[in-house]
Amino acid sequence: MLLMRKVNNDFYQYVCRVIFLLAFSASHLNNAWSFEISPILSIYTQSGSKTQASKSLMNQFGTEYSESESISNDPINSRCKIDRQRQSYAFASASSQIKFFEKNATTISLNVHAKSQGGHFRSYTLPELCFGISGNDTSGIAEADSEVTVGLEFTDLSKDMNYFIRVSRSNDKNLNISLRDPSGKDIPLNESNQYQTILRGNPGDIYYLKASIFAKSSTSGECESCTNDINLSSQIDIRIYPVPLIFSGEKIGYVANGIETIDYPTVGVIRLENDGTHNKMLAHCTGTIIGPHTILTAAHCLVNTYIKDIQQMDFGIGPSANSLISGPYKLTGFCYPTNKNYEEKFASGFCDSASQTKYLEFNPNTYEDDIALVFTEQELPEDGSKLYAGNPKWKDLASNKDITFVGYGFNSYDGKSKPFDIGIKRTANFPTEKISIENKKLKFPVENKTLCKGDSGGPSFIENANKLPVVIGITSNGYKDCTAAEQTKVDYYVEWIERLRH
């Protein structure tokens, strides 16, 4: 835009206002990259970038030049020998790229480049006489913005589940990250380079994680070295994986008010990887060795997305999940009562048609038939615990005896348990006369909160006539008010177990 004002009766002075030429190069790719983060979650991104640049060069008549045009042929400037004219310059670019993805992780890079250089030109108050030099600065402005939105969608859950989300970022001072829940509420992020929180996955919920990086370069003036070049890049790494049951707050059993122990060498901890690299493992469930390659546990330790994470689990024996005396042993397969056949895809050949039965079907809502076997390729160190098979009769076996529960849980749970409180091997006793038998379950009134949350899959032992411990139950579930707990009765499933264990 050019404005002219009268200086005297004969001459005009040209006053210039820099014109900003806005150049936008933007792309919004809806569902541009779409892939599964796990069989339960799907992840997709939207990426876009925009650039804004200004370029201005004014001569004494207010003519605007683009970057590629020349000013050497201007007759007045040539006649008056005006030098030291330099056009302003601006450049901007932005990009985002998915560098890596697999079923539970993605790595995305964001890059922005903004470069600007100010300009200068001279004009004359009396141009015909080459008299009265005036200096005029012009500006170069460049802006670049790269943004990626990752949607975490819980599409195929049969029930609510918890998931860890871990976000690592490089050059975090340049990268802005925000996380919103399905209602649009912001979830606070800490200031460290690595952020982790727990997301509650309700069927159909979508969480949105947004990352952006911005650069702005602005310069004006005459100096030839006044160039502002900003080139920024950052990388965000996102990993999602199921929360081990012990952290989940579900109505699952634990040995409360228990005593720490190193006894019961056939009882170990099933761990689930916590960082996507198998370097950090957390206690997930408890299991009991019953064969050279077979471990007895609860079916709810494996259902939903845990089915797909068997390769991220291992088994070990020791005083705690972090202090193993034996192991870890990589888990390679599993079975639980179902009419579905998981052999080909998940069970590595161990779970064949023998696992299928018309009269057993695990129900994740009622915990009916809550029993499972997991398998190792390596041979386990113990011979395995004996199973109660119904002989002698329960009333004769249980007369005036206590049941001993064993598990890798924690003594209490208020949502703030410290790491050293979790995954410790403990035992607790319970008198058999207070146990009721209902079909395929053992039920316990929990007066002193002996069994409530955490040690899913752990065994209950009772001494047989030879004073040897035999497994009679598997910790299944407890009520959130800790007034009652249930175990799966082992003797009901002995025939099924014998067909499969090895």
C-alpha cells in the first residue's frame, strides 16, 4: 500500500507501508497413517504444517520487487548512483514424519525451518536533483509450525481396562505436548523428558495427544549480516501397553496382612513388560509350577488385550518381582477354557483342540471357569505342585485345618502404593471352617481382609495326609469393599489340566 503526502507545492514524499505477502503451504491428512497399536487399540495421526513469509523491497517510487527481480535497471537509482540496496528475504518450511511404528508404539519427528533477512533501500527528497537521501528499512518474517495429533482409540474392549501411556521427547523445550481425555479435559503433563500416566480404556473412548513445534524468524534493517536462521527438530516416542493387573484397581484378589516369605518354591510371579523393551518388568499375576513347562494361573490374567501380550510376559521365582532367584522364563503360550481356538496365532502349538470343551467357558464378567495354563520353552526348575483331585473328600481333607494363600501382591491398596510395597511374595492363612463351596468356587468371608486385591492366579494350599501341600484353589476375584473373595476350585478342572500340562 502506498501513501503520498505533499511536502511543498512542487514535490511529494513517498511514504511506504510494507506489504506482507502471505504464502501458506498446508496439508491436513485425515487418517493419513492408520495402524493398530494393539488388537484392542487403534492409532491414527493428523499432520499439518503452515508457513508464512514476507518479502518486500521498495524503491523510491514504492515499487515492490519479488526475490528474483532485479533493481539494477532503475534509471533514477542508476543516475543518482544509489547503492546499498538490499531486498528483504524470508523462507519457511515445516514437516512431520512417522519414523517407526509397531503394534504398541510409534515414533514421530517434527521439523521446522524459518529464515529471514531484513532489507534496506534509499530514496531522495528531491529525486530529480538527487538531493536529500532518506533510509528505509524493510522486514523479513518467516513462521513455521508443525503439528501432529495422535488419537488413541479403544475400539474393541469387552470391558474397561487400564493402559500405561509413556511419552518420551527430545529437545523438549521446543516441543509442546498436550493430552486430552474423551470429554475434552486436559490431562496434566509433567516437565520431564519422559512422561507416563495411566489411561482408563472404556469401549469406544478416544484420547488425543497433540505435539507441535513452532519457529518464528523476524529481521529488518540494513546490516548485511542481519540474517536470522532458525532450524528446529524434535522427536516424540509414544508407547502404550496394558497395566499389569496388580496396578489396575480391579476386583482381583490379594494376600493382605500377609507375611513375607521365600518358601513355596513352586510359586512364582508372572511379569509384564513396562517399557516396550523387556528391560523393565512389573508384577502382573501369580502362578504355580505344575509341570516341567506348565504354570497354573487365572484366566483373567490373560483375557482382553493380555492375550496378545503373552510374548511380553515372563515368569520367575524369588522373594519379589524384582529379586528373582530363578528365572526369568519367557512365556510362549497359554490355554484357558474357551470354545475359541487361539492355537495358531498365540499359543505356539501348546494349546490344541484338547483345550476346547463344551462345558467350560471362562466368563470375564462372572469369573466362572477362571483358570488358565501358561507355558515356557525352557524347563522350569521345580517338579511342580500336586493338585487336589477330589480324593479324599473335601470335608475329610479340610477338617480342622487352615488354607495357606501365596501371592506376589501388596499389603494394602489406596492407589498410592510405593514400588517396594508391590510384587512381594507373601503368605496368609485362613481357617477352612469359614469356607463355603459353591459349584466350582471356594468363597471366603474376609473379616480381616486376608484376601482382596492383587494376587490373581496365586494358589491356595492345604496339607494332605502325608503333610505335603496340595493346590486346592486359584485366587480369582474379591469384592472392592473387601468383604468377600473367591477362588477357582482346582479339583473340578483336573481332567482338563491333565490333558494339557507337560
